[in-house]
Amino acid sequence: MRAPSLPAAPHSLLEFHAKAAALVASVLRRLPMQPPALALALAMNRMLLPRLPADARAALSQRTVEIAVTDLGLTLRLQLTARGFGLAPQGQPVALRIAAAMPTFWRLLRGEDDADRLFFERALMMEGDTEMGLVLKNTLDAMGPLFG
């Protein structure tokens, strides 16, 4: 297998990001998704779970959420259990799918952009259980930025 070549000198930051993301995605698509999904679950257990209200915890519990980082080729499947966030069991149907490019997720987590605006601009996509999506969105909105 030949290693992918590095992108040529970019003309702009957006062009650089697009080329770098394509290179990273070409590698990540070949790797198992469990390690990055586990890393995300551990981060969510540390930053999100302690702030998650009981009603939101109940609404999200035992349901599989698929998070697709489109520009990096990552598709991470998580589930909230009594012990916290973890990998979703194989074969479990996806209740909610959230997809966006990494910079969009980053802006959302830092509170730089509103989820509604990103959704209507088609930068953020949610499909599946609408009620579950609203519970998740409203809970995150009420918490404020997860990163400062």
C-alpha cells in the first residue's frame, strides 16, 4: 500500500483544510472506528455527563447516536447507559444521526455558532428521531459551550 502524498501548497486556509481533511479521511476510512468512538465517549463522560440533567439522561438512555464527521470520514456510534457513554452494540439501530464537518462541530462545541443556524445553513445535519434530536439540542443549548 502506497502512502498518500502531502497536499501541495494551499492558496487559502479553506483550501488547505479541504486538502488536509481529504488526506486524513483517506487514512481514517481504512481504520476501525472503535478507538475514536471510545475516545469521544470518554470525553463526553468527563465533560457532558456530569452536566446532563436526569430528564435528558432518561430520554437519551439506551438509544444509539451516530456522529459522522464528514470531512474526516469518521462515523462514531455511541450509546448512553447507566455507566455513562460508551460504544453502541453492533447491530443496534441508530435512533439519531448527526453529521457535519469537524470545523462545524468545533464551532458548535465552543458556542461560536447556534445549532439551529447551522442546521438551516445545511452545515449540520440531523436525521432520525426528531424528539430525541430536540432533547439533545435543547439540553446542549441550556448547558452552553462545552469548550471555552
